[in-house]
Amino acid sequence: MGLRTAEQYKASLRDGRAVFFRGEKVPDVTAHPVIGIAVEHAALDYRMAEDPKYRELSVVKDSSGEYSRYFHIPKNGDDLLKRSQLIAASTREGATLVVLIKEIGSDALLALKIIGERMAAAGAAEYRDRIAAFHQHCRDNDLAVAVAQTDVKGDRSLGPTQQEHPDYYVRVVEERRDGIVVRGAKVHTSVSTNTNEVIVLPTRAMRPEDKAYAVAFAVPMNTPGLKMIASPHGSAPKNPFEHPISARHKMMETLTVFDDVFVPKERVFLQGEIDFAGLLALTFVRFHRFTAVSYKLPLLELMAGAGFAIAEANGISRAGHVRDKLTHLAAYHTTVRGLIEHAARTCTIEEGVAVPNTLLTNVAKYHFAHNYHQTVQIVQDLAGGLLVTAPSEEDLKSEATREYVLKYLGGAKGFDADKRLKLLNLIGDLTSSDYGGYQEVLAVHAEGGFEAEKLQAYREYDFKTVAAYARKLAGV
């Protein structure tokens, strides 16, 4: 098929998949009043590939033909930088909300390629060949691909086989000559309602008794037994004037249930090889945190830009404390951007794949997450309490109230009430709406929490070398 249009992408989602929203099955996700917004948002990826402004960045052309850059295997730092730039560009077009329908799936494909080569070296070449074939299938058909990694876990102090019931982690319940049957559930599955395939990965290292849980595979979203229960968060109808971002852009998350799902053998990428389960989980994270920081950059750009714009509108931009706050926003954005760009340039090559510098990627992700809530506080401080007390769009239009809104809510010269309210509504949607809360939770938990990022950074940092330097200077 090659590259698809946005309309072809949307048509591919009308396939009888089992999606449930607030307890009711959704007959057509493209026509649903909430999920349909997520579909239109995701279609940005396909529209960008047709847009001359983004064509060169979005599309790779080689001996295989033309295909999405997301399915290109990065060979060097330049490839990783272009991947990062594409992720940032699509998120910028999405008004700070990542598109993710190819970013996350291709993160998993790159991790699978590395692990597949290592399993082949250990005597299991069939996995490498299956992974390569599936990668080509996604590339040649320009598919949207979700990833289900996080098991529901139950009691988190216990391993998979120690749980109250055995399905808190996805597991193999039957082996057939032509494939396997799996049961269990994954949570936080982003974009799953509106992708074509889902890749399932293990969430942790496994012990010998956990062999049935050491499984990775891919299935189409309309596979019998695959059921998606969509989160209703942020689903209330939105006024575009008051919610300029979240009224037009949305990403769905699901509890993804595998109710005795059959997986053909050619779609099984790991089955019982416990030594590779944890390695696959961590390798995916190495790519996905790079993606995460890349898509956070437009959010930090907007924070700095909105902070500066509202300071001007409020007439406070020359105050010393305001300049201090704006400098913090600028330094925050610049630091995260510099770290992720350097992570690309200092990549390593593993099994023919360029892997972003793991230490720098985790430091960038931790720096972003650790400072995000302070940044929200700064921008809210610059904006003022009108974020949550300003009049409505109806008040601005009503003959009975319009003159008062225009008279009393103007700001500095050049910022009448209409302009000022639009800026305030943008900041309100970004920081004090359900969308703002969504972004704050993502900062803490998405792509791994604080402790996971710190642990990975600790593991990657060369303490032995710096400690030896300290001992040498100390004379010990």
C-alpha cells in the first residue's frame, strides 16, 4: 500500500473492534463524539506526510520506496535527531498533545529488533525473522501501532505467579501448534482505540516460575477476545473559545483486556525466554523515553511563550521577579532540549540500530518531570486568578454584558479584553483544566515514574571513574 492518506487511515478503523466507552460498545470509533476527536487528532500524522512543509521530515525514500520516517531504522545520531524533530513537529501541530500512533509502536519495533538479534545469537532465529516481517508489514502498510506494556499488577509487592489470581499479568494459557492463547489485561494503553495493531511487551524481568508471563506479540485491534475499555477522563464537551487545545485535540487511553486471545505463531516475538523479558522491557524504555522528551519540547515552548505573552498583556513584563520567572521557563526548556539533542548525538550502535544515550535520556526525562509542576505554578502566577474566574464566551457576545467585559477586562496597551481572555483561556486549558491535570499526571507517571528514571540514571552513570579521581586527589 505504501503511504496512506488521512481518510484511508480513518476508514481502516471501521473494522468491528470491541471498544467500550462508559459501559457501552462503540460501533464506529471515527463517529464517536469523544473518540472521534482522538481520531482526527491522530490523522495529523498522515496529513503531515502530504504537507510540503513536513514531507521531507515525515517521509523516507530509499530502495524500499517511500514510507513513514517512524518505520526507518536509525543508523546514526542524525537519524535520531530527525526522528526527534518529527515527533516534536507533530506534537506542535497537535497543540502540545503528542500524536503517538506511530511513535510508540516504532519504539517497540526498534527494541524488538535489537532483542530479536540477540535471541537469534542465542539460537532462536525464528523470533528475529518474525520481528523483521512484522516491521515490514507495518512500514509497507503505513499502519498505526499501539503498545500495551503495563500490566495491571494487582499487589505490586508480589510477582506474577504470587498474585491472588493469575491474570494480573498477561500470560500464555494455551499453546497450540499454530500459535498461543493469551489472557490478562494491560492498563494505560495509549491511542489503542484508533490504531491498527497493538504490540504487547513484558513489563518487568521474569523469574523461572514466571515463564508463562514472558511473552511478547502483536495482534490487530479487531482480534476476537481483545477488548478496550476507554478512559472517560476529559470527555466532557468543550467550548473552543474557553478550551482552545482540548476542544480539538484528544488522546484515548484504555484498559486493554485479552480475553483468551489467539495469537498466530508468526506474531509471537517472545514466548517463555525469561532471560530476555526484562531486557526487552528496558530496551523499549530506552527508545520510548527519548520519544517522551521529544514530545515534551513543544509543551515547554508553549509554557515559556504563554508566560511571556501574558506578562506583556498584564503589563508586568519589566518587573524583576517576572523576568526571573521567565528566565526559569527559558532555562527549563533549553536544558531539556539540549539534553535530548545531545542524547541523539552521543548514541550507541547496537545490533545495527542507533540507540539514544541512555543516561542523558533519563536525566532529560527526570529533569522535565521533576520541574513541570513548578513551571505550571510560575505560569499561573504570571497569568493571575482570572484563569478560573473570567467571564464566558457568552458574556463576551451578549448585548447585556459585552460592554462591561470589554471595558473592565482590558490589559496593557494593545491587549483589549478579547485578546487578553484568549491568552488566559489558552493558559487555563494548559494548566487548570482537566487537560492541564492530564499533563501534570503524565509528567509524573508517563514513560516511567521518578524512581524508574533515577534508577536508570544511577545505573548508567560512571561512578567508578569519578570515585577513582576523588580517591587519587585525596591520596587514598
